Amino acid sequence: MSWIRYEMGYDSHNPDRDRIYMVAKVDEKRAGGLSNLVPDALAGYLKKTFPEVEAATMLSYNDKMRIKDSLVSIHLIETDISFFEVFYPEITVRFPEPLPETGISLVTSTDYQMLKQSGIPDSLLINYKIIPEKTLHSNVAYDQINIRPYKLPDERYSPWVYHSKSAFVRFYAGIDINAFQQKLDSVNVENSMQGVMSYKLIPLKKVHYTIPDAKTNIKFNHLRIFAGVALLVILCALFNYLMLFINRIKIRSREMALRKVTGSGTVQLLTLLFFEFILILFLSVFIGGVLTELFFSAFTKLSQIEAAKTYFAREMMLYAIGLIIVSGLFAFFPIHYFMKRSVRENIQPETRQHLGFKNSFTLISIGLQLFIGVLLIFCTSVFFHQMCLLNRAEIGFNRHNISQVNMWALHDPILLEEVKSVSGVEDAIYFPQAFLPSRSSASTQVSLEKGTPSERMQNFELFNVQSPEFFDFFDIKLLQGRAMNENETRVCVINETAKRMIGKENPIGEKLNSHWTIVGVIPDLHAQSPLLPIQPTLYRTPQDAGNTNMAGNTIAYKYAKDFRKQTEQAIEEIAGKKDNMPYNRVHFENMEEVYSEYTKSERWLLILLGIMTVVAILIAVFGIFSMITLACSQQRKEIAIRKVNGAKAKEILALFFRQYFVVTVTACLVAFPVGVYVMLRWLEQYTRRVSMEWWLFAGVFVLVAAIVFTSIIFRVWKAASENPAEEVKSE
């Protein structure tokens, strides 16, 4: 709960945060359907075109800075002179006109001292201007701000073509945001080369978890799911404790009756029982506080929160006090009711059964606990099978033991033959365009021969490959036709999605846009997040793209098992000999890790749900075992008399099994439909989904029944095996 509050508290220090919005681009090719990278010209266009916009700025982030040949982590922002007009208009910064081509660096006093201690000459330090510090609990946290004049990368293209920064706007007070959003649903700028664009406004306070950092361990919606499950488990535990406490009152019913007869009032008896209840709550709060302290470092590493421990200590105390108050109010009325009833039953015994069973409150409480446990087991099982489906090898290509080496910083790139010569490297190819991860993708309009006029024009992704090495390197199977030859032009290979869109069983030989001849069909390659649909893709040769030089700055290579570190060290040594700058080495990306990153949040959620499921089942088992122990103690004479009359141990077991079997079946009958509804909604987000087969329901039921009856059989069997003569004589 503290984590959620922290996530929702970003930029709360800014009194105008409700007027500041990020402008995100609608992009169905990205997880969540939004991209924080927008055309470089967007902010200026919004400020110039719409009178509702008070100020607009473009910015990018970089959390690393190099000082003395080493990387330090700081909050670095590269932006324009409108930054303070959007976020902090109270801060006045004067910029020279015109702005120097090298730009201006603004730093906080803390960062300035760090730069000074790093050994930077005073002649360079005078170029830094000091600005007021702001809290780092912000979507635009900064230690240093670099103001740079915008320079078009290539004069041949429009600035709308380049997507390198994020856009933020500040609206005048009283603006109707919903009406303005409608204007951004379809933006068409002349000569932008982009066609119709769609943008969405995201409030500044929601930016952090609406478009999270790619390195985020757990997504915000997954965090909320975990919090909801945790509250269910807390509710389960509370019912369990109330059930045990109320049955404890029943055990002490004679004591309560005697106290009542000897003059104790109702208030005194309630105070006695309630004191025991609160005492155990305080003990649990103390243990919880100790565990919070022990796990704090692991928690901050998982949550990636930059906050002092005092923040969470204060939050924990508030929740602890709230738990005690709520639990006390929740427990007072049932304790009061069952205490009076227990005293009355000792004076006037009641033999009537409720709902056909004794101890109906106990059975209802256990049924609720089993419902929560069954629901969590079922949902976690389906979730586990879905994760296995997403992470198994059948994704259309081989991603195991393959790494990319990026050499953008090297003046003299490493050659393919040098990588192949490294011990442990099995194969290598030039990699002109990122495949996994895909940092950029070209697309083209393809005219189909079916459907309405709007359906005939479809976007196909374009991917340049060095044929046929690309398909062989990644073990991509050809479903139909063949791969392209080395110097072949105007031919292409398509994926299964493109084949279905074309609508022909055998598309080999067909022409697309009278330009590319289809020579082969390959499976859909799941190189993107499993939350994204597979796009129709056209694989072409670099010659068709006007690029005949394959010796780019990226090489993909296969390495032998357990040789990853050795190959990386060897390639770094080769890079070190080619460049005199010791820190401008090479950057490695392992394809298996990149693909695993797509579902990192889901894996953490699965782990947390698994823990909560085990806790919920343990709570129910403890409750059932305690109730069986109590029932055996209360019915020991009944069991003895049945044995004297010829009843066998299995018949006595059946007496107890009947009640709990009905409760278990009822809990499953209620939990399964709820679980199916929840998981169907959950699975809608994935492009590949598991089906909920009958064996999954049967397996969960058998597992729960086994857990329940295993917790029963030992105690009941022990009671059924005792000497009936001794039990009849005992008081």
C-alpha cells in the first residue's frame, strides 16, 4: 500500500501538476498502445496551433554521466528553454540570445559540488549555472539540465520524422481537457510525412505508471493486483482468527458462566476477552515491524523507490494502527454475541443445529477461507501455464545462446571475421537492423486484392535481412517456398500473418505492389512483447533498401553453452585495441534476456501470487486442524460411545469428512466460475493464450481436497483410536 501511495504521489510537490500533461503517441505496436517518444516538432506545433496551451517543451532523459572515465548515476535532462515555463515558472533562468551551439548546462548545488570534487577544472565549471533543487520524487527529476538548440539530423527530412524526445504541455487554468483531447485524436500536419497522427494526454501525476520505464520490475497494474490479493488474504486471516477466538470462547463457556454467576458483569467479561484479542494484535504488529525492517533493502531493490526508510516506517505505523482499530471494531460485535450465547447455553443447553450442521459459523468461515484459497490456486495455476507458453522455445526462431554486440561508440568497428575467430563463438552475422530488441521498424503500404477500399491498403512491416544467412542463423523454418539468394532483388519472404491477410493458400510467386515477388513464407516471429499482436511482415534484401554495405555497427553471434562471459571478455579486448578511449567499448545484449524482460513484471507478479496462495492455504489448514481438534475434544464421549456400540474408525472418520467435504465442494463450485471470469479477462491481453482444460479444474479440486482431508485425518484417526473406556470414565 505504501508502494502504491508512493507511485501515485509523483510531482505532488508541484502545485500546478493538474495543469501539466505528457502528450503520448498512440502506437499499437507498443505494449500499452502508447509511446512516450513523439515527433521532435510536436511541442512547437502545439504551442503555435492551440491557444489553450500556455507552454510546451520537449525533453529526454539520461540517468548516466561520465566523470573521470567512470559512470555515475544522476538525473540528467536534455531539453529546451521552455522547460521551466512548463514545470516551474517560478524559477527564472536567463538564456543568452542566440543560444550557443554547445548549449548551456544547469545544475543543482549538490550536483555542482559533486562536479567540483570530481576534478573538473574551474575553467569548465564556470559554464555551469546553478538552479534551485527540486525533489527527486518527480517524473522530471533533475540533478543537471542541458539546454541544447535543436538541430535537424538530416535537412532532407521533416522534423516530424524523428522521434527522439517526450513532449509536455502546460494548459491555462480552466481548460476543458476532454475537449482538447478530441482535437488530438486525429492530427494531420502538412508536409509532415506522417499522415494522420493520434495523441493522448496523460496527467503528470499518472505518467510514471501509465508509461513506465522499461526497467521497471513490477508494473503499476500488477502492483494493484497484488495489493488486492493481499487484502483478500488478510480478510481470510481475520476470519480465521475470529473463528478460532470464538471457538475459544465456547471452550471457556463454563468459566464464563461461573464468572457470571459469581458476580462478573458483561463489561468485565468483554474486557477480559477483548484484552486478549488486542494483545495478540499488538504482538503481530511487532513481528510485522521486525520483518519489515529485515526485508526493507530487498523491498527497495524490487520497487526501485528512492525514498528514506522513515517514509515507510511512518506508513507502516499508520497501517498498523488502522489494522488494530478496524480489527477491534470488526471483532467486538461477534465476541459480544458469542460470549452471551455461550453463557446462556451453559445455563440452558441448546441442541438445535443451524443449516443442518453444528457450528455453522465455523463452517461458513472455513468455506470463505477455502473459497479464497481455491480461487488463488486456480488463478495462479492458469497464470503459470500462460507464462510457460510465453517463455518456451516455440516462438518461431532460436533466441538461446545468442548475443548482439553493438559498436556505435567505436571509431573502428570490429569485423565479422574477428568475432568468428573468438573461442566459444559458433557463428556470427552482420546485423544492420535490430531484430530483438526491435528499436525501429520501417513500414510500407501494401495494396491487397480483397476487402473494402479501406481494407485493401494495409501496413506491412519491412525488415532487411542478409539472405539466406539470417534464416539459417536463427533456425527459422520455411513453411513454403525458399529464402532469398545473396544478390537477389525485388523478392521477399512474408510471415504467416501476412499470408492470411493476402488470403491465398499458396502466395508463392504473387507480387506485392507490383514490386516484390513472394518467394517464401516463414512462421510468425514473436520478437516483440507477447502483449503486442503480430504484424504482417515483409522480409527483403538490403539491396532493395538501397543499402549494399552489410558491415554495420551490430553483429549477432552464437556462443557455446557456458561461454558467454568468455566471449564477451574476448570481444571487449578486441575493441580495446581498436580505440584509445578505454570507456568507449562495446555494448552487449543477450537475446534471451531481452525476451525475458518483456514478461519480467508478470514473473514477479506470479512469484508474489504464489506466496499469497501458499499463505492463504496455510491459514485455511491451520483453521481446519484447530476446528477438528476442538470438535474431537468436545465429542470425545460421543466417539467413545459409538465405538462401544460397534462403530469402526472409518465410520467415525466419515462423520467428520461429510461436513468438510460439502464445504470444500461448495467453495470450489463458487471459486471456479469466479476464477474463469477473472482469468478470461486477464488472458485477453496476450496474443497467445492457454485454454482452461477440464484437468485443470479436476487437479485443483483434488489438490484442495487432499490438503483439507490430510489436515483432518491425523487428528480424527487419533481420536477414533483412543480407548473408549477411558473416555467414558473421564470428566
